[in-house]
Amino acid sequence: MPHTVLLAEDDRAIRNALERALTLEGYQVMAVADGVEALAQAHRNRPDVLVLDVMMPGIDGLQVCRVLRAEGDRTPVLILTALVETADRIAGLDAGADDYVVKPFDVEEVFARLRALLRRTSPVGVGEPLGGAPAGGAQVGSAPAGGPPVPEAPRQQLPERFIEAAGIRMDPQARRAWRGARELELTRTEFELLELLVRNAGIVLDHSTIYDRIWGYDFGPGSKNLAVYVGYLRRKLDDPDGPQLIHTVRGVGYVLRED
């Protein structure tokens, strides 16, 4: 069965062109002109992925995303935006979007990002560490029966499904994470990025490796996509008086470690 895409774009020329391109690429497309129609369509026929323009009359793309996330809908969202400032990108991540494309865009980039988002809905992905074994003291195992434990339990009492490194505890099955006793509110991409870093704590992961494991596509040396997500994740992780956990290795990539 073809993947279904809900496309919301108020510019008729862009909407029609993108609808044709997606259809030719093999997607089943539901195209609408504004956020009200997008929400109604998403409630009637849940798509596999949403492509939302930011600047739409009435309810804009970010508001659509916020409503769906508040309802517990975790369908991947790709934002189309002409806004290129970091603050605008952060606003999209805040709203619950998974990725974005800046206008004017190459349709092949849209295709690549959609493929990456759809791959991430599969249970196979960042669940295995690089090299086939956990690094940096991370602990991995199978899930026991029962609900999530108290995160401050001693290490030996943590369920085997938890992974832990550098003061971060994560439950990949429940998609929950803590730094110490503080639970972290993470988007889908932030969680997967943090999980990759925790599973490979102490190992410097280069940009191309992270792009491949999280997005399934290397957007090239000019892309700021990864830097935006790392910056936003740092804001949620770091305590004002505590050490920084995600370190930049200039010209290479990022590493999770406690100094």
C-alpha cells in the first residue's frame, strides 16, 4: 500500500506542483488549502505523514502540529517554511514538528526527508548502538512486565530495558528520559538523538553518522539541521549549575560525556 501524505499549503501553485510530484513518486496525497481543513482531514483519515506550510490563514501549520500533539497524535510532521532564522526553527520543534524544509526547496529534498521520517516509524533504527554493543557504560536489555519504575532507583534495581550513561536514564520502550530526578520533555527527534548519544557515550559521532542514523540522509556540510537539534536538546538537558553533557568536537561531530 502506498504511504499517505496529508499536504497543507495555501499557495495553490506550490500545492498543486507538490501534489503532482508526490503522486508521481508513489504517494497517496490528500491536499488541502489551510489548517482547518488539515485538522479535519487528519481526524477523518489519519495519514502516514503530514507536510504542513507554516504561513497559512486562520490556523497555521505550527498550530495544526500543536493540536495534533496535544491529542497524542505522533504522526511525523514535515514543516515547509520560508523562515530561516534559528528562532523560527526552534518554534517548529517546540510545536512538535519532526523536520523542516526551507523554501524555496528542491522536491528531491522533500522526498528524502519524507523517506527518512517514514523509516523512523519502523521499530528498527536507533535501537542498536554503533559497533553492535553499548558503549560508555550504557546498559541494554529486554523489558520486564509492569510499569515504569521510579527513576531514582539504584542502578542495580533499574529494569533491564533502561539504558543509562552520563547521568541520563532512558526507557526506549516507553520513550521517557530523565536527567537525575528530572524528567525530560523531548520531541521524537530529540529523543532519538539523545538515545543514540547515550548508547554511544564517550564515542565521538561524526555528523554524517548522526544524520544517517537519525534522519537516514546526510544533508551535507552546509546544513544546520543537526546543530539546531543539538542546541535545543542542550537547553533541555543542562542544569544552570551543572556540567554540559553534549560536547562539540570541531570539524567532527558530537559526544556525550561528563567532564
